[in-house]
Amino acid sequence: MDAYAIDIRPRARRSLRQLDPPDRKAVAEVIDGLASDPRPPGVRALTGHRPYLRVRCGDYRVIYAVDDRVRVVIVAVVGHRREVYRTLDL
């Protein structure tokens, strides 16, 4: 089975750069893992935002969509669980 390509949107890339190094590394590992398994255990669909899924990484959330036709995972938002849903404008 081929791996999925990862496309990180500019907003998510900015958020990732602003994280502390240990948190950044942990979130980056989760994002890299989405290439081999885009729907890992614990993934949930976002209510009200149909194609988007979220995966937890400690106190941080990665919100993304999967396009199975072209085998791409689009990372839309990365943020702390307290703030990520407040500013969600997908």
C-alpha cells in the first residue's frame, strides 16, 4: 500500500513553528504517521465540518482532511486543544 502525501497548509505550518521543541517534535511525528495511516486509532470526525478529522497529540490537536482519490492528507490546523476549536474557520 502506497503512502499518502502530506500537504501542510500555511496556517498549520505557522502554528507548528510556534510550538516548543518537544511539542513540535511530537506533533510532527503524528503528522508523519498520517502518511502511512490517515485514520489512526482515536481519530474523530469534526461535527459540523464534514470532511475534517482530528487526531490528538497530548494537549494539541491536528485537524486534517483525507482525499483518498489522490492519496493526500491535508493538514489544515494545528493548535492547543483550548484554542483550536474557537478559531476554526474551515
